[in-house]
Amino acid sequence: MKKSVTRIILIIIVLTFGGAMYYLYQKNAEDPVVYETEQASKQTIIKKTMATGSILPLEEVLIKPNISGVIEEIFVEGGDYVKSGDLLARIKVVPNLSALNDARNGIDEAKIALDDQLRNLQRQKSLFDKGVISQVDLERAQVTHDQAKQTYAAANKRYDIVKTGTSSGYGNVANTQIRSTVSGMVLEVPVEVGNQVIESNTFNEGTTIAAVADIEKMIFEGKVDESEVGKITEDLPLEITVGAIEDQVFDAVLDYIAPKGNEENGAIQFEIKGTMKKQDSIFIRAGLSANASIILARADSVLAVKEALVQFDDKTKKPFIEVETGDQKFERRDIDLGISDGIYVEVKSGIAAEDKIKVWNKIEQEENFN
């Protein structure tokens, strides 16, 4: 019995020793973990947020008629440069029958009043010659007659304007001649010959004959999400990229942030505007879609490391890196970080440019086979 127990114990000892030796052999057969290292470098780090929008003129003026009618002739087209006062189009008046009748009645009433004042003047002259009335009474009758004569002439001009849109003596100020009120480029002419147009008045904004703007003064108009609007302020620099113009970046300055947001597709969007710097060599068309990079912070030629090299203490949440001190030997270094662009982060203190930093979380790229 005792011999059987002794054999079992010996077998267990042999198996345990053999298993331990096999485990140690397997561990020695595994490749040791070798950490790669990288060094800090000089980088220009730009922290920015994006906004989408379009390029528009700073001031766009819509030219509208002061009289209703039909377009008889158009003298300009989109892309033409005009000066203030240049003729854009001519309107043929189609008189309103009711207004024409009222104007005709106005002439008749003014003629009746003029004839009455003429008779009164002749009567007063006769009495003055006989010495019945004074010079003052005669002059008063003369003034009343002249006023009636002026009213009659004005009634005739009003009739001409209602009928034809102009009257003798008005020349270039005729309502039928549509002239530009500003200097600039004609962006569009949304009417054609034969189109009926409506005059601009207090009840109707009228038909647009042409849109004129100074294309040397362009702005970026876009929108930012509510999650980003708290990060931006006025006077921040913008870098504008236009989809239709490749490899060009245009500088601008943010000068307007809407105080109120509007809901679009379930998100609150805030309107922003930025004045672009004048471009002498590149023509930017109004209405082109564009993206704006709003520069929140910038650090030029600073010592920086990749964000993937930075670790954070589990308790204090302070950043640190591991610096190589020997062959695969590393020590912890606490660092002070600056701005980040999502790839590189500025290191204000804690390391030197020659330090070799441990790559502790390298991600192996996997090839995808379709």
C-alpha cells in the first residue's frame, strides 16, 4: 500500500516538473515585445472648425420699375459692367383704363376751373379800369387765374404719363427708361422682351429688371452648428476654399455671427458672414459654393508629437509620455500640452527634440480583401 502511494506521488512530481519545463520552454520560444520609438518634430498646428456656405456680393441691388408695363427693349445682359445712370431697359406702358379715364376727367375739371378764373380776371380788370376795385384785388384775381392755368397744365402731363409713361420736358427721367442706380456688374437679367412687369410701390415690391453688384466686394455667407458656435468670435481669420476653383485658398475675416439660430434638419444652425480680401487676379463668381475654415488658434513652428503617443494618468488624468533611457527601457515624463489639430499636439514642456518616445498603442493595419 505504501509503495503504491509513493509511486503516485513520484508520478505527480514528475508530471508537474515536466509541465513547468514545457511552460518555460514555450515562454522562451515567444518573441519578446519590442516597442518602436518616434521623436518630436517642429510643426505648425492650426486648430479650426468648418462652415459650409457660398460666395455672395456684399451689396446686391435689385433694379425695379416705377411704372407697370411690358418690356420693350433690354440693353444689357449678365456680366456687363454698368455705371450709375446707365440705361438697362425700356418699358412700353399699357395704360390702365380706369386710371386713364380719371386723368381725362382731371383735364376736363381743370379746364372748367381755368375758364371760370379767366372770366373772373377779365371782370376784375374791367372793374379796376373803372376805379371800383383796388390794385390788390386785381393782383389776387391774376394769381388765382395763374394757379388754375398751372393745374390745367399738370392735368395734361398726368394724362400723358398715365397713357405713355412720360411727358414732354422729362427727357432721361422718363419712367419708361429703367436705369441703374449703382455702378457694378450685372449679375442677372431675369426678364425678357415682352414680359409684363409691375411697378414698385408700398403694396408690391415690383418686378426685378436686373441685379447689379460690386463684385470686388465679396463675402462668404455660411452656417455653423450650435456645437461649434460657442468656439468662434468675430474678427477670427477665415480660409475659404471654393469647389469650382482648385488649389486656391482665399483669406477672409469673420465679421458677423447671427444672434439667433434656425432649425434645419433637426439641428440648430447659426448664420455667419466673412468679408473676403480683394482678389486682383482671380474672378470669383457670385453664388459659388464654398467651405470656410475658421481659425480658432494657431501655433507656428512649435515642438509637437503625435496625439497617439500621449498617455493619460488613470487617477490624475494628466498627460505623460514614456521616453527611452536604454535598450527597450522607458521612463515616464509628465508633459504640458498646448493646442491640437487632431493629429499633432503642441508640447510646451517635458521633452526635448532628441528624446525617443515609446509608441505604446501602435495599430496594425489590416488588409481588406473583397
